[in-house]
Amino acid sequence: MLQTSSNGRDALAGIRVIECGDFVAPSFAAKQLADLGADVIKIETPGHGDTARRRGPYAGEPDPERSGFYLYLNTNKRGIAVDLQRREGHEILARLARDADLIIHNVAPDEIAAQGLDDATLRAANPRLVVTSISPFGLDGPNRDLRMHDINLWAGGGAASLNGGGPGSDDMPPLKGFGHQAGFQAGLNAAVAALGAVYGALISGEGQLVEVSMQECITSILEMAYEFYPYMGLVASRLGHKPIQPLDFLECKDGWIFICCVEEHQWQRFVDLAGNPEWASMELFENRIARAANWDALQIFLGEYAAERTVDELYHAAQARRIPFAPVSTMGDLLSSEHLKVRGFFVTIDDGAGGDVVMPGAPYVHATTPWRIRKRAPRLGEDTDSVLADLGYDAATRERLRAAGVIA
């Protein structure tokens, strides 16, 4: 249970979190808390463990203990391997829950009871416990029991349609973003919601069930896309005719740059930067509305200009004239960014096998209780014995449970 931090350095020291489930959402939610000092005990299934272990990238040959994906998601956690489909596994979970502040899981709604995660039962033994459930569609409604992958959630949440061209643009169909963004969005929302409930339990003494719908996490970040239809009769998309220009991407010699010079003073500064070419004085481009109406023509001229320059050359030249251009950063650009180096954003993590891996750090800074990497991600079942010993399981009992496949 929550206690006052003894070291004064970790914002969430004294909070104990039990993480169950699989893959991105619960792992990322619990990582947010672990990196701020919470004691997170991650429960994996004996034998194969978290699905993230089998997703790359790997440094060399595939190794479930050295997946970069898994290593990133599970820093600062203790790891145990317990079969939550077994009665003895339920007993271990129940013992852990008695001294925990929070359980985070993404077990399917129709499997929650079978895995010992019924919130009412767990909270009966620990009234201050918060149980946070992450599922594709929440715990009620006609879709509650549907299984989903990231691509389904992007489609069902509305983000895929925004990445398409909209009606009448069959050559630009809906498109999913890279990776497992629905899981990351759900994990981030779950961490915030869970912390709010834990804080509430400190005041009231009563925990609660928190449910997070992954579909709703995606739908909540679509900005003002909904209002375009009832207000204007328009279906939002990644295309559409911008009412002002230039406000678009151009390809340079060595990459892409986003140009923005929609204000008249910005446009005039850009024209000066470009050497006052003859096309810039054409009536077609006399103001930002005209430049938008004739963007197809203007884009050709701007594209030819950008193609003769590097991204850095054009960016710094525009920056010196207070024109808000922006380089389109690649992963290599980000890793070598001097700004991010000074900020200390990227960190080097021990991969547990004599190697190091560079990972993103936290996108925030605490002045007096900073996040920090205290521990690499656990190997499968690395802390099973020590955690169960703390729960009162002696060596003989642990050996019996291990032989029966309940733990690993």
C-alpha cells in the first residue's frame, strides 16, 4: 500500500502496481508509473511470456529476452511468471492484490473472471484497490467481447478515415499509422485514469473499477473532425482544399520540409529568399487566397525551388527570416538531434545480455522528482522466487508450483 517515499527522489515511490495481460497497452500504462518510482510487478504467462518478447527489433538473432520492443516497454519492473488460468495462480494474484494500490490489465472482458481478475472480489479483500481494465470496446455495449488488432481499432476509432482522401478519392484509401498506436494511446490514458483513481482512494479510502476503451482513446484524439460534417457537410480527410497556402510539404535534395508562409509578410520574405523569381509576381499568386485557389500551379514552382536545396539549407535560411518552415525528421535525424541530446531525451538501457540499446526517455521533466531508469526490463520469471517468498511461499511450495507449471 502507498507509503511516504523514503528517498524523496521518486514521485510514485510507495505505490505498488500489479500488471497483467499482454502486449502494448498494460505494459505502456505500467511503464509510465514504474519510471516515476512505482513498484510494478509484471505477471507473464509461463513458457512464452509477453507477446512483445517475440516482436523485434532484435540486436542480432531473435531472442525473447532481447526484443527492443519488450525492453522499452518494461523498464523498472519486477517480473514474475504465473499461470492465471490455474486456481493456484488466482491465489497468488489475490495475495499480491492485498498489498497493492493498483492492478492494470487488458484481459478480454469474457475472460476476466477465469483469470482471477474480477474487480469486486479483489476489492473485497482490499477496499482501497483500483482495478483498471483496458479492452477494445470497454466492458459493456454490443461490441464488448470482440477481439481487435491495432488496424481494426484505427479503423473503428476513425483515425484511418482521416488518413484517407475521403469520398471520391479511391486512389487514397484509408490508411493506418505505423506500429501499435492504439495500444500506446490506451496505455497513456489508462495511466492517467488509474492515477486519478488511486489519488481518489487516498482521500476516500475506497478503490474502484476503471475501464478504458481503446476505440474511445482513438476517437478522442480526432480533434475537431466531427464538427466538419454537422457544421459544413464535409467529411474530414488528410486531403481537402486548404483555404490558404502555402502550407504543405515539399521534397528537397535530401528529404522533406514543411513550408508555412501563409501570412503576407511571410510570403514576401520567402519570395525575397527565393531571389524574387518572375513567377512570384504572377496575378495567380497575388494573395494567400489566390495562392490556395491556384495551389496546383504554385506547388510546381515551389517544388522546383526546394528540389535544388537541402533540408538544412532551406530550413535555416527560412528560420533566419522568421518564416516557420520545419524539417520532416527521420528516425536517424531524431537520434542525432543536438537538441534532444542536450535535453537528455534518449537513454541507454542494459539489454540484460551484455549489450546496450538506445530508447526514448520521458517527454516531460520533473524538477525535484525526476523519472529515471533504475532497472532493466526483467527476464521471464526473473523475480518469481523473491516475490513469492515475500508473499509467504516457502522454497518447497515454490518448487511444487514450478513443477506443476503454475509458475516459472
